[in-house]
Amino acid sequence: MTVRQSIVFNGDLGSGKSTVSVVIAQRLGLRRVSVGDLYRQMAEERQMTALQLNLHAELDQAVDGYVDQLQRDIAASGESLVMDSRLAWHFFTDALKVHMITEPTEAARRVLARPSGPAESYSSIEEAKAKLRERSESERNRFIVRYGVDKARLRNYDLICDTTRATPEQVIQHVIDVFEGRLGGDVLRDAPPLLLLDPARVYPTEDIATLRGLWDSEFVGDVAEAGDEALEPLTIGYTGEYYFVVDGHRRLSAALQNGFPLVPARLVAEVDEPVVGGMSAVDYFAAQVDPSLIHDWAAAHGITLPLPEHALLNTGPVLAGDPGPAA
């Protein structure tokens, strides 16, 4: 396994990158560099919002050029550091590349709660969600055109961490454990990325009625005693929007029953990659997951899983949490 000299963070707006990277830099005694702070400063100097600067950068390469060269120089210096940057993973070769994700409404709530400034200001959760989505898509399109890389592809990274329900301290400790080799070594060596997912946001692909041992109190108790880091990683597929279990429903159920905010997993396929029999992750998810399956799993575990678009299209106006029409 590669020895990591630095940690570079990117991910969803509102996922907590700044909070986590600041503390990790302090604990590891490393310098922290924030490209996000630099972009916000550039936006204020130009009397633009962060979104306006993103859209402007799609046309003016000088905006990215200055920041890109800064990152190249830092990466080439060999300095060990912590970097909060949308694109550092593209420039660094010896870093632990961490991609942080969170549920969009939770991300909007977080950014709405923090002090606003001329570069970033929202009046409601819905406005924040819409503008965060637009900013993210602007960045993604710009990176594809300018660098030929897609920031949404999970295989760009070593670690994917969902911060929706995990506390900052839990995220910080998990990232440090990965960086120092105490967590996920096999996955990182054999088939990165390591996924640390919120079990309440992972979709089942099997009918709960056919799964054996979900409510085995001894197994659930053993999982509780060992903790999430000791759990054998689930096997997960990713559609580009939704995470789903290919193998590991029993472990996922135990994690939910124990209230774990994170569960380890390995990625078997994303988007157009094959899961089984040449079927892509997107097609497999659409074929396996229907409203009744989602409803039964969610009801049994006391969680809410939004109905994916394909399920809504196939069943008509069914609300998440409702079982839908009988088969």
C-alpha cells in the first residue's frame, strides 16, 4: 500500500471539509491549505458570489490557472500537509484522497446556518440546495472540459466518507485511522476506494422477507460490541446518485439496528461499470429496487429512503415511505 504523505479533501459543498481538515491538520501537526478560502477571496475581490465566480471561470481560464499552478507547486514540493481543494486529488500522487459527501438537504441546512458573506448567501433551504447544486455542476462541467476528469467518479479517490449523520469527531477519527493504516488497509491495497457510508442512506436490493438472520440478537450484539470499524466491508454499487448493497444486507441491518452513523464498504461498480452478468450499476439498481422493497426495508429499520426516479416513473405518484401498489 502506498505510504501517504498528505491528505487532500474534496467533496460536496456543505459536507464539512473545512471543519474536518482544520482539526486533522492540528492533530497531525501539518500545515493546512484551503483553496476554497482562496476562491472566496477572489470572488469578493471581484464583487461576485461564489456561484458567479464559478460561472465566470468556465470562460476565463486565468481564474483556475493561478490556483492550479499553486497546487502543482505545493504537490511538487514534497511537503506533507492537509489540503482542502476541489481538484487537489488530480495534482497529488502521494496523498490520501478523501471525498466527503452528505445528503443535499443537510448540506443546505449547514451552509444556511453559517455566517453569510458577499461570496455566499442564501435565504432558504431550497435556495441553498438549488445554488449548491448549480455550483457543483458548474465545477464538474468545467473540470471535464478543462482537465478531462470527472470529480463525480468515486474511483478518483481513496476514501469516500458520508458526513450526513456522523459527528465531526467521528469523521475526523475515521480519516486519521485510514491515514495511519488502522482502517481499510485491505480495501485500499486491493481495490480502492474505501467507502464509509451512512447505513441509513444505502438501498437494499433483496426483499427483506427472504433475508435470513437479520434479527439475530447475538449477531447484532456482537456487531455493537466490536464497533463499525471492525465490521466486514459491505459490497456496494453506485448509480451516480444512489448507493446500494450487492452483498452484506445482514451487516447493513445490524449497523442500522445499532445506530451506526458509518459503515465500511468496498465499491464493486459505479454508474456504467458491470455489477453481475454485464449489467451496469445503473441497470442493476433499476432492475432490483422497487417501491415495496424500499418501503419494507425502511419500515423495518425506522428510516426514510426517498424513492429513486425510476421507481417513481414505474409506479406513478407514490410517496417515499408508502408501500405503493400491490404486486
